[in-house]
Amino acid sequence: MWSYMRWNAGSRVVSFLLFCVLLQLGLVSCQTTWKTLSGKAPIVISKGGFSGLFPDSSKVAYRFAPAVSTRPAVLQCDVRLTKDFYGLCLPDIKMDNCTDIPNFFPNKGSTYLVNGVSQSGYFPIDYSTSDLVNVSLLQAVFTRSNRFDGNYFPILAVEDVAQLKPPALWLNIEHDMFYAQHNLSMKTYIQGLVKNVIVNYISSPEIGFLTSISSLTSNQTKLIFKFLDPDSAEPTTNVTYSSLLSNLTYIKTFASGILVPKTYIWPVSPDNYLLDHTTVVVDAHKAGLEVFVGNLANDNSFSYNYSYDPLAEYLSYIDNGVFSVDGFLTEFPVTPSEAIGCFMNLNKSSMSHEKPLVISHNGASGDYPDCTDLAYQYAVTGGADIIDCPVQVTKDGMLVCMSSINLIDDTTVAKSVYATRMTVIPQLQSGPGVFTFNLTWDEIKKLKPQMSAPQSSYKLVRNPRYTNAGKYMNLSDFLAFAKNKDLAGVLITVENAPFIAQKLNINMVDSVLAVLNTSGYNTATSLPVMIQSSNSSVLVSFKQKAPKYKLLYTINEEVSDAAGPALADIKKFADAVAVEKNSIFPLSKHYTTTQTKLVENLQAQGLSVYVYVLMNEFVSQAWDYFGDATVEINSFVQGAGVDGIITDFPATARRYKLNTCQNMGNNTPSYMLPVQPGGLLQLMSTPALPPALSPLPVLSDSDVAEPPLTDTTKQVTPNAEARSKASPQLRTAAFISVLIAILSNVLLLFV
């Protein structure tokens, strides 16, 4: 099981434990003094164990969490009482979603008033532990994988969790008054429990309960007052939690700390952008209270300011220059552990362009519309080593930077007067489009950009305040912008060149070279240029005409390897290769299965390897990466050894390059080790395993070889005022294609 984290029981464990001790002592942290109440590093509290991946409060969740956490790893249990007075660890007062109890007691639910609210379902108070012996825990969050439900993890009592010998144990007690109404006393339960179990923290949102147990617990048990929704009333005093927040000196009389939802510290606007932080942490520290923040999960809702990066969210609570929380209550303990151990007080002014190279994908397209001035500006300020321009050609022959040849993909053209120019060109795509060569550059500039939304099917959108912001650039503008920036180079992507040569009679290679020359990129001191294409014929032509430029070949299909002749061919015309993520770590139902030899074999030929396209949205990542873009990046860099990352979010990749846990060898903390491909599959029961993956094809020589580009002498002029027209043949063919499509739809009405 523990092979998943690639550490063994020998000297590596000893070294890692030594590192953890040093971390807690502050001797290896980049920050000598924390802004916590104690001045020590914050703690990580794993809610129900690693419940973001496994069923909450399951044995595997509790065992897995300490392996990817800072020390001391704190395990949290939400305690629920049974009819026979046992305390069980369950994430909810009802068992409907978190267990399979309906299978054993169909239609046996009850209805009770819980804190004045009527609730119906399966309550633990209706069952004895013997009734629940065959009931299994389930993943209660339906957007998460249910593959581990098939392991039939039993419900654990608090004593069961204690027997796992966690470094620290946190019990959360809620609904004390509800249990009292059913002749069950949480106070009595805790009084008996602490005689046999060391409990380090007890939290509760009920003042009456905390005050009642203050004399029953030892000094080693900290009592934590848990704040709920600000407008909700605390059961004992009937005062809202927001009102209690203004009287922290009173809270200090019965608690040593507070646990608050994240919006108590960083509130958000109605459209989900961060507002100024509150003074809750500072005020609580002044009152002598520790502050723990909860409601944190890598697949939870984020403020758009975090760009779907959970590590950025955690850092905002500890690395803001004003305050630091004393701990995180999280369902994904790996991410706050990274934040605490490896990403505090980074030297953000460092702009080393060493490997892995950070290469933008349509600029910083995760934060601003593709290929706009805003996207490029943020790519540079975010720390991209190389910024990219996917070159398209307009009706009047202008070379422009646009992520797609189809304007419908990244502009508002479909809602403009130019929508009438929609055509169908089967050589480019099966459906209709308004293509860049259907409009002049002046007409394109009248359109508004449209933010890309690759995960829109999951209702995840990017930076909506800037959905239509920014201005497009032509290639000359882009090259002028890149000058005098702290960059390792620029990347120009040329696709569809054979089609453009044949149908538009334009030589894209000569056209790009002309703009590079007039823009001053043909000297020995100019910014390095890399040309990217999935067409070997394009790169061969560039190599013949401008051998000084680096060439990047894109393998635009999933492959497991490249055959010897294919490798030899690629080496003839390319310096580097861009490969899809799944060609390195193939997936089955979003689980990694293995690691291919593709990177190793390409690098053996002297070719650099760049992986594409990395995104921050958790749904774009394998389950193995825990919804954390940093874990994914680390796995490709440290695990697969790629030379560069092509990403929509350059700032996330740049921050990774600055982390303080690099080059630590055997002392690398477990939360910064690359995942083992297929490791999670080892933890699944056989019936729950995803289907076996069909072997990916091997790239062959015939996949790489292409006939030379059509020999055309026509090129677009780099002069911004130059105009050229699309060929009459293309316009005629497009008209016929549209007419056929319309007639086909009409005929369907009579079938």
C-alpha cells in the first residue's frame, strides 16, 4: 500500500522524519518566525482522514493522511452516538449518503428535529453497533470518485481511530442538545473516553457543551469553539455566531481556539471574487485564541482570484504579510502541507530560466482570453519562460495571434454581423465556422475576445469579470511586446500550413520568416525563437530556410512510444517534442495506470520533451493528483523528467519552480514526492478497478513523414496595411459546402 508514495522503510524514512522534526523546529523553513499565535508552523488537520479521495472516516483515509502531511499529522473525527452509546466517526448526523445503510434497512429512516430543523434519514441513534456491523462507508461527495466504495470499509469507532496511533487526534462534537433529547449524553461519553484515549483537540459549535467538559479534560486537550454560518444561532445562548465573533474575550473563557469557515477570514463578493481580508485572525490572536480555518477542499468552490489553484488559497491564509492561521481543517492534507513545508516566503523575484521551462499556452489563457494583450502581459508577470503565438492568417494577409483558426472558438463573431460569413471546410473541421481568413484584420479587431472555458461541461468558468476583455495582437505586435522582457524566448505555432498553401496560395513559412526579420529577430542578440508545428513538413521547411531557430514537433495524438525510424526522422528536423499528458501517464477513468517510455526514448535522442496542456481545474487532472495542479506538475517534472510544461496557468508552474523542497534527495518530504503511476489502483478491490486500458499506439515513421509543402512563392507582407484576398476557389468551395449542409438538413424533414 505504501509503495504508492515511493518511500521505503530504510534510511529514507529516517531522513524524512528528521526533516519533519527540523520543519517543526523551523530550521528548514524559509520563514524563521510564523505569524501564528505560538510562532510555530500551522498544523494540518485531516477531516475524516484523506476524505477528498477516500470515504470520509474510513480506515484507509486515516492511514493515508499522515503519509502526505506535515508533522504532527492531526486526524479529525466527527463523533456520532449510537443507540448503545458508542461514538462513531461519521461525516454527518445522517448516514444516508455516507454509508450503504439503506441497503440493509430499506425505508427505515426517521424524522427528528435537529436544532429546531426537521430532518429525515438514517440516524445513528436508531441503531446499535451490532446493527451496523455490515454497513460500509461510501464517498459522500457525488462529484468524487466512488471507486473505493467497493472496498466495503467498515464504520469506525473513535477507539478504532485511536488504535491507529495518530500523532494527534481531533474530535468534533455537534448536536449535544439533540442527543440529550434522546437520553444520550455527549458529556458522559467524553468523560469515559478520555480515561482511555488521548484526545488533543475537541471542537464544538455549542458553548454549553464546551463549558460542561472543561473540567473533565486534561491540559493536553485543547477546546476549540467552532463557528457556523454567521446568521445561525448558537444553541446555548441563542445568539448568532456573527455576534459572538465580536466578543472573543468571552470565547477565551472556555476555549483556547476557534475554528471558522474560510469566508470569515477571506470574504468574497456576490460574483465570487475576494474582498479585503477581515481582522478575525489578528483579533483572535490578541485575545489569546488560536485560529483554525475550515471548509477547505481542492474540489470545492474557489474565489476566481485563486485561478482554481488550491495551493494559492492555502497560501493566502499563511503567507500574506499580515497574519497566519494556526491550522487548516482540510479534506486534502497534501496541499496545505506543501504550502507550509515548501512554498512559504518564496523569492518571487527569481526568474531563472532553467528547466523545466514554463511555456504559456495562448498566453495566460487560464486567467484572460486567449492570445490577448492581457493574457500575454499576465504570462510575463506570472513568470513564463516562453510566451507563445499561434499564428493564423486573415483575409487581407495579416499574420495574427489567435488560438484557433475558427473565430467562433475564441471571439464573439457568432453574435456579430460577420456570422453570415460562416462556412463549412471539411479539411479544417466537420462543423461550420467563421475562419480567420474570412475576415480582415480590421474586422477581427472589432470583435470582442471570448474567454476559453475548456471545463464548461462541469460548469467551471474562468475569470468571468474579464470574459470579453483584452485586445488581439498581430504577429508583429506580439514580437514587439516580447522584446526587453525577462523571457527565455518566444514560441510561434504554425498549423494548417499545407491547407493554407494549397487553398490560399500563401506560404506560411516564408510569411513568418518575413515578419521575424522585419521585427529584428534575425540577429545573434535577439530573443531566441522556437517554431512549433504538428506538421513535419513545416518544420523541415523552417530548418532549411532558417536553421538558427529551434524547432518543436507536436505529437497531437496519444501514443505510448515512438518507433526507432520515427525517432530518427524527428531528430532530423526537430530540437524538441511536445507530447500529450496521457502519452506519458495513460489514464483509465481518470486514474493513472502506468508510465510509458516515451519521454525517456525521446530524450535519449537528444530531444527535449514538453508536456501539454496543463490546467489548474481539478477536473482536468487524474484522481492521482488530488485536485492539486502542483502535484500534477511535480509528477511530470520529478516523476517523468520532462524538460518543460505547456500550461494555461504559467504563474502556477513558475511558483512550482521556486519551491524550497527541490534537490533534497532522500530528505524530500512525502508530500513533494511524485505519485506512483497506477498506485491508487493498488488500493482498490478488484471488482471496482476501472477497465483495462487498450494499448496506446506507437508512433511510426509513416505518422511523422509528410510530403513537402506546396511550393508557392506568395507570402503575406509584414506591413500592417497590406491586404490580400482569399482565393475565389476557396470561397466557391465553401459556398457549395454550406449549400450541401443546408439541403441535407432540409431533406431530413421528409425522411
